[in-house]
Amino acid sequence: MQRPKVAVVTPGSFVIPSPRSSSVERVIAHMVPLASHELQAQIYGIKGAEAPDHGDVDGIPCMRYKRGAGYISEVIADLKRWLPAVVDVHNRPAVAYAIREALPDSRVVLTLHSTTFIREPHLKREEMGRLLASMDRIIVNSAYLGAIVASDCPDAVRERIVINKLGIYPGDFLPRWTPAAEAARSARLDDFGWSGRQIVLFAGRLMPGKGVHRLLKALRHVVRACPDILLLIAGSAYYGHDRLTPYTASLHRQMHKLRLGKHVQFLDYVPHPALASLYQLADVTVVPSVKDEAFGLVNLEAMAAGVPVVASRIGGIPEVVQHGETGWLVYPSHGEQEMADAIIRLLQQPGLRRRMGEAGLDEVRRRFLWQHSAQRWAQIITDCATE
């Protein structure tokens, strides 16, 4: 049986592959090549200095175009020549609709990674139902995101929503709880001058919805119980560079106002491949989001490194973190004390940290590998192509 042809269209914001891309491009780069034995795939993205105009992503052909207003029209022109059975458009409902209109004989799938592009200012609520009604499938990464999409759609659209949870390569991370890993960690802490410090890590974009201001407030309480704590804040407001924003400036002011300068280190933007070494340093990873996260890939990354998580009980995060087993889930509405108590509990109990860290790694291996995501995606696309 001939493999169905599937075109995977990136949002056109970042080059794929790139260490400075968003999670959308990383998902595509990790997942699509693993389905190559079942699907004949091509990836469509933008040009960049770090990649040729045409090349491949781990063996999958990648067509690249100039970034900007003409990106989608060029993609559509090439799609008309290639005539894929299925086009999978990532995170851009309006683009998926335009491709649906241009290629009436192809099946069109919309893969949503968050609620951002199905909400204003990107999309009016009354437009969402019309655009999504034209899709043959809508892939979401969590039951939470699926429920959000379903709440604004007619029954016929709800039946086309399918869940494909994200994954990870555990091999990209060196789990904490081995003699070799502990020796490497100790040496790196010495190199940074952080020997004897208990490391709490935040990794993500510095936006109000990510809740770093809450974490700084909670840190006041943690410092009293664990005076050797060091919070590493790895991130910036934008992917790829460290441009200051009013929010990032407010975090620095907040740190000084709370007299936390000895306990906080801003690391600015960290390319994704370098994050693995930061997880290795961490005793606890905190995900203090106040705005609903559709999935929260950072939770999986921490778990793959054998690091327990303290995360907000919102959005799709509870579908990833098992409360009391792989980490602690806290309610944003309960203030910062609950978050602080969870961090303190883990920092003061190394046996609990190890148990939760090992349980997190086991959970990743059991349920959250990229191979799992790729198998589900291949089945969704195949089913769609053969209808």
C-alpha cells in the first residue's frame, strides 16, 4: 500500500529546525520523521540563515520560503503542484481555511497547540466555528484544549476533535539519580560557584501568564526555610533574543524590592538544546502559570531529567503531572504560600525528591515518548486520507 502524502505546514514564524524556535516547530521536527515509514511527508516553513532554502528535517524534505505576507501563497502554489492527500496546518486556523479553499480535493487538518490563535485579537469568536467547521480533523494536545475548542463549536465539529499528547526523548536528558549524573552536576555547580546551593528552576517565556512574579513572591517564604536556595530564571519575553519588556523589567524591580538578589539568577534566553543541562542542575522545577496552559512541555522536560515539578493546577498541566507522585499541583487562586510550601517540602526531603523524580521519568517512558505521539499522528492522518 502506498504511503499517503501529507504536507505539514508550520506557522511561518521560525525556521525549522532551529535551537531558537518555538515549541510548535520542535513538535513537528521531533514527531514527523518518526512517522516516515507510514506517511510520505513534506514540511513547509520559512527560510533562515541557519538552514538552506530546501533541505530536510531528519530525513523529511523541507521546503522553505521567504518569511512574510507571501509565505502562505507560495506554500499553496507548491501544494497545488504536489497534491497531498492531507495537509496538516499547525496553529493557524485562518491559514488552514485558506488551504481548504485552495485545495478542495485534499483533506485539511488543523493542529492546535494552544488557545492563542482561536481567540481575539487573532480570531473573533463567531469566526472560529465557521473556520473549524471546514476542517476534516482538529488535533489538540490535551483534553483541556479539546474541551475549549468543543465549547464554541457545533456537534459536527466536536466529533472531529482528536487528542495527541506531546512527547519527549528521555535520551536528551541526563537523569539526576545516577552516580555519573550527580558527579557531573556537582562539578558544574562548582564551575558556576553555586556549590552548596539548592537549585529551583523556571524555564519558559517571561510573560505575565507564566506567573514568574508569583514565583518571586513565593520565594520570600522559601528563603526563610531554605536560606541556601538559588532560583534560576531561564527565559526571555521572546524566542531567540533578550529584548527587555515592561514585564521583564518589573521582575527585576520586584527581585530588588523583595531583597532576593542573592537568591535569584536571571539567565535570559537559553536555546532549547542547552536547557537539558539546566534541568540536570535543578532540585525542583516550578511552573507557576496563571494563564491556562494547553499542555506545558516544560513539565515533561523536567520529568525526563528526574526532577520533581511544582506546577499550577490549571489547563492541561494536571494531565501531565500526577499530584503527589511526580510533583505537586497548586492552585493559583490560593496565593503564593501553597507554592512556597510545596517547594520547601521538596527541598527539605531529598528522599521525596528522588522518589518523585524517578516516578516522573518512569511516567515519561510509559506515556510521553515522541514515538507515542508519532504513532497516534500517523494513524490520524491515515484515517483522514482513506475516508
